[in-house]
Amino acid sequence: MPDELTLLRRVNPVPASDLRYQDGPLDHEAERRLRHLVRSGTPARRTRHVRRWAWSLTAAGAVAAVAATLLLSGPATTPAVAAPRPLTVRAGSSPLPLRELADRVAAAHGSLPLRQGTHVQTWSLGLSSGPGSRPPITLPEERVVRWRADGSHTELVVATDPRHPGRPVITDADGAPRTVEDGHVLSRKTYWPSWSDAPPQAQPPHTAAALHAYLAEIDTTTTMKTLELVGAVSELLDNWTLGSREEAALVRVLADAKGLRPVGAVTDRLGRPGQAYVYDDAAHAGRGMLILDPVTGAVLGLESTATRADREYGLKAGEVLSYRAWMR
């Protein structure tokens, strides 16, 4: 009687001729998991917030040269390399406690549907050090991920800065920092059908308790504190556009965490009104600000700023390290 190995070979479950099993580029979910494995215990959230810090000296030098070209080419191009200013709370505005917002959202009974995929704009800070280094440079991108009924999905990444439409944009997407035109397509990919029952690809639940467990599975640390919770929320929103029920559950999870301090009303980087909630990351000399829609509870943006200057990199206290703006 043939043994199990012989039977398996006959079945041939992974044929070499099947394109699904051949080598190819990783999708964004596989890249995220790979980064998590190679970080040797470094929290996943930290890399996301300052992902541009760990450049090689060669790449940093190239960016410094690009910055020099733009900074010296005239006042019209200067805004393209300037770091975003930190968001400021509107003077005289009243902070909205998260529990009050959660009650408001739950009572509204919105009807927006849950959708797999995301539309997000990001700003991250590129830093260089050493002789002749230039000021920090902002690297803005926009990413749109759409899933199809058959489980396949597309990903479009564009270099764009909505603060200065039509101005040149600096990118390092291909490992060679350079300037491109606003709206330049950095990548356009289509991925094979895939399914997973693990967060963040698994469908998020719409009750607070179940969603908290879902976020804890994304984070994978032993204790999910405020920093880790916000990082898991960011990972969730990079994969899903939440519906009304999921948004209500998420606001309740954030309110129950008790680690976010309401500070008042802000206008986010896309001109949308929001309520700001801040938290400290003392271990990394940073501060985070989560911006929520005061009506629907939707997470509009996440800003990370430095609370301490770093002379080696020309980083000033209060400078924006990264920003993410999610859209429907």
C-alpha cells in the first residue's frame, strides 16, 4: 500500500505550472507580516510611524541632494519639500469626551456599509545626517486598494501632496529618491484571489468586545496599551473602510481604553472637521493625535509628532513625523 508521501505526490497539490505558486512580488499584507518577522521583537506600530527614518546613508545622501535642488530652485518649489505643520486645536473649542461621542454615534444608527479596501493619503518624514545634510523632507503618497468579488484586488499608489496640487513631489518608492510630477503613478498592481480568516484581512466584527479582540490579534503583543491599540486601528483602516456599525464599535473600544485625552476641535489636512484625541509615546519622544469625525465617529487621521529635537537629523520638537488620512 502506498505511503502518505507517495499519495501526496500523486495528488500534486502545488503544481509548478500553476502561476499562483510561482515566485512574485509580495502583496501589502505579506510585506507587513514579513516586516513583523524580521523586526526581532520591535513593536510593529513603531515602524509604521517613522518608517522613513531607517534609510541607508546612500539613500539619505540622495534625498539631501534632491532637497538641495528644490530648495535652491526658487520659491515656487519650496512648499513641496516643507514638512507639514502640526495640526492645532481650534481656540475656544470644547473637547468632546470619547464616551459621549460613542453614545452619540450609537444612537445615530448610520447605514454606511463595510467595504474591504482602503483609500489613504500619507505623509512621512525623510531624514538625513552628516556633513552637508539638508532639512527633513516630506514624502507624500496616496494609496487606493479595491477588492473584487472573486477575492482578487488592485493597489494603486500615487505620489501626490494635496496641500500643494500641481507642485513636484519627492518620492523614494523605488529606492532612488527623486522628484516626480504631482499625480505620478508609483505602482499599479493586481493581486491573485486570496482569503484569510486572520486580522486584518478577516472581516472586522461590529460589536465592541469582538472588535477589541480582533485588534488585539492584529497587535500580537502581550498587553495592548494605547500606543499598540492605535497602531492596530491604523492597520485595520489600511485594509478596510468601516461601515456605520463597525465605526460605532470602534469608538466604543477607544472610549473604553481610557488612554486618549480629548483636546478639542481641529480641521484635518483634507479640510474635514474633527475632534482630536492625543496620547504620549514617552519611550520614543513622540506624541500621537487621533482625529475622529464628531458626527459619525469615523477615524479621519492619525498624526505623530516629535516631542524632542534631534540635532543630528535636523529634527525640531513638534515636527510632524508622519500623518495618515483615511477616506471613503
